[in-house]
Amino acid sequence: MKRNRLLRTTLTGLAALTLAVSTAAAALPLGARLELRDDAGNVVGLGQVERDELEFDLLPGQAGFATLTVTAADGSVLTYDVHYSGSGEVMLVVDGAVVSLADFAASNGLALDLDVDDDLDDADADDEADDDADDDADDDVDDADDDDQDDDQDDDEEDDDEDDDEDDDADDADDGDDD
């Protein structure tokens, strides 16, 4: 009995140590972006490392297998096989060990902020939408500047027309003297 308890404790400690070493080898650096794709290639989860937290958005009802791609700010890429537990928890295969996404984040000194929602909050899409809005605003300003320039040109043309009319009047007056 005592021997079984010692064996169980030793195996548990060894498994925990193996898990800690294997997950620590796969660090999540600040600014890393995570993308989870199902077997069909559809994006079902997005995340990124910010400060001391891994923010991760996941579509509900995921089952089966998937692939998690971690892209660091320096461009290096790590890929992990993923499967879902019976309760839908994201489980990564890291160096042959199965680790939950929460444990993976914790082993890298990060808290996990997991949001399961029908809509993925894609920061890149938000940035692109902001950029598009900025471009539209810039276009509106450019259009307004073009309108101002057109108005200035119209004013200059009117001034030229008035000058021409005055010149014509002066010519007519000169013509009257010559007759």
C-alpha cells in the first residue's frame, strides 16, 4: 500500500515536471499572435499575447481536431496539434504531452482570458477597418481641397473674364476716338 502511494506520487511528480519543462520550451513572447484552424481550414480561434495575458477568442461548439499556429513578433512560427476535451476545452499537444490552453499560458507566465463567442474579435480586421476609415476621411479632406482649388480656379477665371471685359471696353473707347 505504502509502495503504491510512493509510486503514484513519484509518477505524478515526474509527469508534472515533464509537462512544465515541455511547455516552458515553447514560450509565448509578448506580441505573439495565435490562430486556431479546424481540420477544414476555417479560423475558429484567434488570440494574442498582451502584457501578462493571453487573450483568446474561440467560436463555440468546437470538437475534433485543429491546428494552433503561434506567430511571434519576430516572424518565427510554431505549430501545435489541438484536440478538444469532452467539455470543449482546448488541449494542445506540446512535445508529446497534452496540455490545456490555460496551462500552456500559465507555464509561460500568462493568465488566460478566454472568450467563447459567435464572433471572433480580430484585431487585424479592426486595424484594417480603422485604416479604411482613416483613408476615407483623408479622401474626404482631399476632395474638399480639390473643391477649394476648383473654386479658386473658377474665381481666377472670373477675374480674368472681368479683366478681359475691361480691356474690351477700353478697346471700344479707343476705337471710338479713332473714328
